[in-house]
Amino acid sequence: MSVAEPRETTPVVTAKPASRWRPVWDEFRESTTAVIALCVCGVLLALALLGPWIAPQDPYDLTAISFFDSRLPPLSSTPDAFYLLGTDNQGRDMLSAMLYGLKTSLFVGVASGVLAIAIGVSLGLVAAYAGGAVDAVIMRVVDFMLGFPTILVALMMLAILGQGIDKVILALVLVQWAYFARAVRATALSERNKEYIEAARSLGLSHGRIVFRHLAPNCMPPVIVIGTMQIASAISAEATLSFLGLGLPITEPSLGLLIANGFNVMLAGLYWISVFPGLLLLTLIFAINIVGDRLREVLNPRNAR
């Protein structure tokens, strides 16, 4: 009796599932302008994070600055230091002050955006999933918040709370969360009656798990787009409030404060004190808006191929 020889088997190779966001990136990078803007955002973020280590001086350390070096033009040098972008009215190195101010502006924008997303997404999901009186109450509050200009509400809040980075973040969160709530509710209303939600209900899953584990991930594309735009809006609002003297105190770095410091002496020829921080602020907001606008085009279902 012969024994059959075992046949060689070819190993089965299982392909890894493609990343969910890979098609988004493939379409995003088709725009050269958007890719450049994204690189600019990355460079500015790196400069903000590394600012305390790469800045020539600490511009808010009184022992590190000299009033006798104030108002020096760009490319000026002294026996002790070289000022690439000049100095301001207090003798602070403009390059160092801008790096510190960039860090503060990005922190305010990102922190207020994250908190506004957390509050707005949660309320929008609850409103869409619960419906009825809960939906009506939440949306009337949203309509009330959206009925006032953003900067006006922020000015009123800071007039009550006072100056400080935590006060500015709180005021910006108050005026931003309603945008996320409205957008998420609109998306969640079209998702809550789909098969996967009905299946989750039939399995007896808790309402909280259905809302935040199954419904929320499918409502994220508009949140990403609006979040990008609102971060740029928050940075602009913080600079405006600080320029008006209602945002951050003068003891804390801010691009808005740097612009305000040189505004009164600009006509005297000391342009660099306001122009350089203004250009940095403009570049940051412009780059973020380009990235957000491209994400809006890519994540819009109507533009799907």
C-alpha cells in the first residue's frame, strides 16, 4: 500500500486593509498649493514647539533684555548680540518675541478648538439621537449663540472675566462650540436610522455606546473641516482681542500684542515692530485656511469620484 506524498501548499498571503484616510490623502496631495500650505503649518508648529530652545533670548525675562537696545532696525548688532529682525520698544529681540508669540497663538487656537469640538460634538450627537424636546432645547441654544457676532460675544466675556490666557480660551470656546453642534447634528440625523445603528440597538447596546462608539466616527469629516477653519478663526480672534487690550496681559507673549506695540510708532519709520509679527500671523492663518478649504473639497461627498 503506497502512501501519498504530501503536496506542497502555497502560503496564502492576506492583504492588509487599506487605511481609511489613504484615499483622502491621495486626493489632498493633488493640490500643490494645499501641500505647500500643510508644510508651512508643520514648519510653524515646529518653530512654536522649539521656540524656547532656538530663540536667541527670552524676551520676557527682564534680566535678558536691555532698554538701551530698543528700536534697533533689522540686521543690527551690538557687542553682546545680533538682532536679525531688530528689537521693539522694550529692547526685546523681535525674532525671539515672535517665536514665543507664535507658540501662544497656536496654543490658544488648538486648545479652544479641541474644547469646542468636545462640547459641540457631544451636544450635536445627543440632540440628533435623542430628538424631541432635547433636540429642540439644544438647537434653540445653538441658534441663540449663532445669532451674535463672534468677536462681540468674546469681548463681552472678557469684559466680565478679565485678561488671561485661560479667560481667552474660555471665551473662544463659548463662541465656537455651536458651529460644531449644528454640523454634527445635521450629519447624525442622516446616520441615526441606518442599518448599523438599528443593529446596535437590537443587540441591546447602551445609548452612550451607540452614540459615541458607532455614530460619532461617521460624523467626523465635517468636524475636521470646521475644526481647521475654527482654529484659524480662534488665532485671529485672539490676536484681535490682544490688539485691543482685552486678551492677554502684556506680561505674556502674543502676536496680537506685538502688533499693537508697534502700531503707534509705525508712521515714525519703525515698521518692523508691527510688520514682521503681522506677516507671521497672516502666513499662519492663510496656511491653515488653505488646508481647511482643501479638506472641505476632499471630504465633501458631492465631490466624490
